[in-house]
Amino acid sequence: MTTTAHAPLALAPLAIAGGQPVRAKPLPAAYLGTSVMGDEELALLTEVVRNKLPFREYGDGTPHMVKDFEREAAGYFGVAHALATATGSGSFYCAMAGLGVGPGDEVIIPAWGWHTDFLAPVLLGATPVFADIDGGFNLDPADFERKITPRTKAVVMIHYQGAAGDLARVLEIAKKHNLKVVEDVAQAAGGSYRGQKLGSWGDVACFSFQQNKILSTGDGGLFLAKDPLIFERAVRFHDLGFLRPSLAAQIGGQPLTQAFAGAQFRMNEFTGAVALAQLRKLDRAIVHPVQRLYQQLKRDVLADCPGIALRPTGDEEGNAGIAFYMDMGTADLAAWFNKALAAEGIRVGPSSGCTNLLHTDLVKSKRQAHPKLAPFGPGCPGEHVHYGPELCPNVDRVASRLTCVALCPAMSADDVRDVTAAIAKVWNQRPAEHRK
Ligand SMILES: Cc1ncc(COP(=O)(O)O)c(C=O)c1O
């Protein structure tokens, strides 16, 4: 099919009304890093098995996968210090510990997020405070500024599904109020903003390598820090208070602080091997191909669907392109569009579990995980913080009217032409009441 070949389909009867679907064969599964696993991962994993060196720090030989991954990740993202972790969530707990967040502190997080963004401050004894989102699911800078109190210590900015929002404004506000910025890059590894990698803008950055992520090891994570003391605290928190040689080397070999109680979020060499192989092909095999598909889809949908609006982001050039979002304008049209598009054989929905956290049971109950514990934040009883969905009214509004098709490296240009054809067919036959 050529880009114009789908034009006649625009008038074909909709599949939702009994017509032929555009797509009979399902699109490839929307996995990202996982879908490009192959010889590179196998070679490094085989080395770990052959050498019998699964632990990052020692063994009968010299383990190097996790260490190499940290060194190459620091280079790729352009940040001084990198710590690999067992999970993405682990990197967030390390971030809180590294920044010295604790009882009495507030951390501002976007209400459209993943449970970890909320749980990381809670588990460190601090109080999460929710801020609203912009029209593209990213943190709304104005509401972030409104939510700042004398207790605020840090802000978490999630780069939702491949793209940052108004990062420049968030950084400016954080600087003005002397707040630390945590970039949540779990869903945007390899994306950039104004030509610089996401993860290199804030004080610290956290990544997830879980199955659905751009770089995937099944489970795994990465923490980046510019400041050596913040880094050392995170390292100690990730390893029972220890600062072992391979990580001490990143800060010149000498400790800057003392041991304190930590958890255990170390990455093992198997995970390190896969992370290293994936990082080495992140741009070539994942981000660049998906960005090309995204640009193709964007260009053709805008040409073929007069009046359609897309998700606003802070920098479309840097968008990793893993999700093609359209703003239907109303919840009613979005609900109809999703059904009609799915009937055309197109999988609808992002590769993200982000949700309105204000609707989750844990947030509504205002309790920590253990029922005997006090409301969030032992240092601040939590009574002064109110959690209701009315605090962030944009979240439900945006979630109800934005709809998306996930993109992945396993898709071909022809697959994406089918996606365009289906979107154009459905959009151009939307019910009259949804046409302005
Ligand atoms: C935005 C966001 N933050 C944090 C995480 C936590 O990562 P993990 O599942 O690796 O613990 C995820 C994972 O889904 C996420 O999507």
C-alpha cells in the first residue's frame, strides 16, 4: 500500500457496523526492548554462565557486566554517576534516600502516574503531594508551583510514554524554590528534550527495565545522579548501607559519608548482561526505528484526518515515539473511536499502566502498607494533606479523551500504513454529533 492507497477505504463501511476490518492479521505485540532480544543478549549471557560469575562484585574471576552497563549508561545519558538496580521501583527508593527525603518532607508527584512514584516517598516516611497534568499527561508546571509548601523537598516529573512535557518550566520553578528534580524516565529511555537525553536534566533520574519498557531486562532499573554525595547515599541505600569497590570507584574510591540502614536492590550479572546488550542497540534497534514509524504515522494521519488533534508534548523531535496519542476532544467521541478502531483490527491503548493515582485504594485510604501504621509520613501526620480527585481535575478529563495506538520495533511501515488507514476510516466517518 502507498500512503494514498488507503484513501478509498475512508468510505468503506466501518467494521463496527458490519464492514470489512482494515486489518485481518493482528499487529505485532507492542513490546519494545523485549522484541529485539537476540544474539547480542545471548552472547553476553553465555559469558556470565560460562564464567560462573553471576554476582556483580566478586567470584572466581572478574565480573564486569553491571559495571560496564553503568559506565556505558553514564556515557549514553551524559550524567556523571550511574547505579544499576534490581527494579525500576528500587531506583526510586534509592533516589529518595539519595536526596535525603524523609519524615517531614513533601514530594510533589503528578496524579497521572505509576504506583512507585507515590510509594517511594511514602516508604521513606515522606508525604506525596499530587499535582495536576497538562493536556498531554505530563506534569502541569503551574499546578506544580501551586502545590509547593515550605515542606516541599523534591518534585517527580514523569516523561509519560516517550515524551517530556514542559521540562524547561518545571526546572525553572524547581530552581526558584530550591527543590530537587527527579526525572522518571521509566517510559522514555532514549527520548530527548531540546537535543539532550531525558534523564540528564534533573538532579537525579530513575529508569525501569520491566517487560513493557523501551530497554528491557524483564525487571531492572537505573539511577543517575550528578552529585557524588547523592549518588553515594543512593548506592548505600541499594546495598544494605555498603559502598563496595566497583561503585566507590565512581566517586574516586573514598567514601563521602557513613553507612546507614539500606535495603537490597542490587542488579545481578545476568540482568546486567541483557541491560548492556540492550543499551548498545537502544538507538539503532529500538528508538530510531520507532521514531521513524511515529513520524510516518503522524504525517499521514494529519494529512488524512482533517481536524484531528494530537497529544501535545514539550518536544516532538525528542519524542521516543512509542505511543501515538490522539485527542478526541470529548470522552464520548473517544469511547466510540476506541471501539470503532479496535473493530478495524487495530490494538488500542498504550504500553503503560499509569493511572489516576488519586483513585487508587491506597491513596484513598491514606494509610501506609501496614494497617497499624499511621497515615503517610510519620513526621507529618498527613492530616494536612487532602487527597481527592477534585485536586487534579485535568487527569480524568485528559484520560477520558486521549486515545492511543502503541508503536514498537516489530512493526513495519506497512503495518503503520494500516494503522493510518484505520484511523482515517474511523475518524472520517465519526458520527455527525461529533463533528464541529
Ligand atoms: C512511570 C513509571 N515509573 C516507575 C515504574 C517502576 O518500575 P518497575 O516496575 O521496574 O519497578 C514504572 C513501571 O511500570 C513506570 O511506568
